[in-house]
Amino acid sequence: MKKYKFQIIVIGAISLIVILGAFFVISLHDQQIQQKQIQQEAQKPKVEIKNIPSDNDSDSNNISITQVKGKSNIKSAINFGFHLIAETKSVSGSGMDLTQISNAETNQLNSIFVSTDVVQKFNDLVNVSSNNGDLTIGDASSGVKTIHSAKAGTSYVVDSCFIDYQQTSNGNYVYNVDLKYHPKHYAKESIKLIIEVDKTTGKVTNIVQRINS
């Protein structure tokens, strides 16, 4: 009986040694794998992450449009300005209701003009339509008279548009513009303008009447 117990103890001790040995081998193997992975990671080439410049730092933002492109943008602004005058049924001196234009037209407006104020200036300078088709002109000293005019909403036609570059001022190309146009089925009109175009964005930034030349 004692001999039998001794054999059990020996077998148990051997089993324990085998189990501990297996655990040690597995642990050592895992350590070797982990060490190998660390060495492989250390040998990989390091990637240097550089700061990506923001849009404000990009050189492309400093690229100017050409003066020829500025002229082309003025023509687009004039044509689209007349389109908006007719579509919104605007008259000179009254605020244009630009809330009624489509989203596509709003996007086009924002791509051509720096603000709606510039469109309003264009309207006040060139619009010869009236709400009822009668336009009152003159004053008390020269005499007041009423003439038949195009009704608000009448389409306009550009007869000619001569654009001449003058100078660059405060980041804008400055052009003299001689414009001849008419409301459909009405007499021709003409006006001399000074139009400024942002040389970076290409948008029309200002429109005023040219008096002396």
C-alpha cells in the first residue's frame, strides 16, 4: 500500500514538472515572438509627418487672374445683372428682391459679384424700366415730364460693351466700360462705367458711373 502511494506521488510530481516545463516553454516562445516583433518594428523606416498647409497658406490663393479674364468676367456680370433685373422686376432706386431667384442663380450671383450690393448698384445705374410703364424725369427747374418706358420685368439687350483696362488698385483690376443697351422694343441707352474686379477671385467688387471721360 505504501509502495502504491509512493508511486502516485512520483507520478504526480513528474506530471507537475511536465506541466511547469510546458508552461515555461510556451512563455519563452511568446517572449521570443514579442521580442522579434519589437525588433522588426524598430527596423521599419520612420515616416516623417509634415504639416499640410491650410488654404490660407497655399500659394494658389495668391495667383492672379489675367486682365483678359477680368474683362470676360465683366461681360458675364453685365449679362447676368440684366437677367436679374428682368427676373426680379426691379426698377432703379428700389431694392432688388433677390430672394425670389433660384438656388442655382444665387450660386451664380455669388460667383460673379462680391456681394448683392454690387448688383444693386448696377441696377440703379442702368435700369430704365418703371412699374407702370411711365417714367417721370426732370425737376422743378428744368421741368417735369412723363415718358413711356419699359415695364418692370422687360428683358434687356446688350448692343455693345467696350472694356478698357486702366490700372490695378487695392488688389482690383480697374476698367473703363462703355455700355450700350436697350430694353426690348425700346430705344437704345448708353452709359459709361468704372468696374472693378478682384484680381484674385475674379469677382466684380464695385460699379460706379464714369462722368468725365
